[in-house]
Amino acid sequence: MASPESGLDPAIAARLKRTADGLVPAVVRRHDDGEVLMLAWMNDEALHRTLTTGRATYWSRSRGEIWVKGETSGHHQYVKSAALDCDGDTILLSVEQVGPACHTGTPTCFSDELPVRA
């Protein structure tokens, strides 16, 4: 259930299906060509901040804190649209990406192709 302190719209909060630790995955794509850039996690507060500031804001599972994409790297994500999937368990953000999306310096976090056999 939504944290009352998060400020997230109760109608949106009611639709979310969170993991046991209160998180929802966010798939992030570039708004102009649809390329998938990264996957991140959001709690209610991160989603609220994202929707109200237009800056992609996530929950860091490793650091245990909220973070705004680009706050330290300068590689900002400006949110153009946000959508909730039909089951309420995944968020899709379309963003204007400034600089690389991946912390490794690559444009996308999905640059390591895996072999697929048909």
C-alpha cells in the first residue's frame, strides 16, 4: 500500500502491484526512437517525484535511497510520458536522455547481445 508521506496520488497508488519490498520496476526508453535504455526500480516516493518534477527519480536497491538520474553524473533523464501496464506491476517511462543512460558510459544498459538460437 502507498506510504501516506509519499504524496503519490491515491488512485495511482491503488493500481500499483509492488514487490515484497514495496518496489515497482520501471522500463526506461528514449522518447524519440523507443530504444530501451535501462531498467530501474521505483517506490511510491520516487514515482511521485518523477510525476511531479519531470525528472526521472528512482530507488537505489544497493544504496537504499532515492536518486535522481543525472544528479551526480550529469546524464539527466527528462520524462516526456509515463504509463502503467495493464497489470499495474510495471512502469514505462519515455525520456529525453542527456548523455549515456548506463553508469558504464554506454548509451543503453542493454548493449551486451546474447546469442539466440531459433
